[in-house]
Amino acid sequence: MSAIKAENLTRRFGKFTAVDAISFEVEQGEVFGFLGANGAGKTTAIRMLTGLLMPSGGDAWVAGRSVRANPRAIKQVIGYMSQRFSLYEELRVEENLDFFAGAYNLDRETSRRRKEEILEQFGLEGVRRRFTRSLPLGWKQRLALGSALLHHPRILFLDEPTGGVDPLARRTFWDTIHDLAAGGATVFVTTHYMDEAEYCHRISIMNKGEIVALGSPLELKRQYGKDTIQEVFVQLIKSTG
């Protein structure tokens, strides 16, 4: 069974179609990149897949659970890191972890243990008592990812997770993503950084709410006769208008 499966997934806002009948599958342990320019429909799609937004048409299944019929059940088996990281700026680092552990219904002992593991794993031990608002963006990124991993989710959704962070932090972040996938996690990541596509096992490229290409980075570069995904992307966007 696929970790994620979408069939004709659609979302309309009035007369505007933000996501137009997209279909794809993501396998267990795969790093799947969802690429597109700002406004292509990526965030709308990820909000449907995480059970936060009801589709207007079609359906999707995450860990076998329908986003239409059982969106609440999806939230128990996924980790979600939103564009703005969804951290509480007025809380300290460890208080944010405590909060999200409670949101995931972890018992007291598991919560304490996982908090210490996350602080160590992401190098946050030395800033555990700092207020989140005082952290540089790269550190907030680490905290947001750690918070999404507290409950050992089988599937991880990341919406523009590297926006605004420096190149070194971006590369370190992707190393962490591949470690998670090697451990069996499925990672679904949206990005508008074309170079990040090279880190994914497979990618889809969206334009105006539609998927216009799907395959591995190597397959797509060969198919379109280009050296980089950036060049593939530009050609596709020009050709699909």
C-alpha cells in the first residue's frame, strides 16, 4: 500500500480552481518533492493531504485513511511542518516541545523522553531555556522539525521548510530528511527551490493547480534534455503557460 495516494484531488475557492484533479502516489520511505512557483497550488494540496482542508472533488489516502472520510485520523499518524513553522514565539524552546507533545497526546514519561531526544538530536540543548522569538531562523527550523517528529510519525509533510534559511542550514536540513527516510519515514516536501529537487527520490512539478511533470530528477532531465531541474521547470512553465 502506498503511503500517500491522490486521485483527482481538487480544491476550488468559488470559481477559482487552486488544485485541479491531481493524481499521484508516494511510496513508503520515499522523499517526494512537490515543486512549483508561488501560487501553483502546493500549499492548498498539502493542506488537503494533512486533513486541514476538505477537497472539493476527488480524494486522497494517507496511511490508508481518506482525507474526505477521516481527516482526524490522519493527524494522528503524520507530522506537519508548515511554512511559518507554527511555533509559539512567547514560549521557551522546551516549552514548545512540551506543548506539541501534549497536542500529540503523549504520556508524561514518553513526552519527557522524546523532548530530551529531540533537544539532543537537533542540537537544541544549549538553547532549551531561550524564548523562541529570540532564535535565528535556522534554529526555529530545527525546533519546528523536532516538534513535528515528537510522536514518531510514519509520514512527514513539510511545507516550504527551508524558506529564508542560509545555504548551510538548508543542506543540513536535507541530510536530516534523508536520515529519516532511511529509517522508513515517508517525506512529502513542497519547495520552490529547484536545486532541492535533486535531493528527492521523485518530484512532481505543479503549474496553475495541475501536475505537469512527475518522475525522478534524472528521468525528468533526460526526458526534457536538460542538465538541471531548474531548466526543466522553466521549459515546462513556458510550455504550459
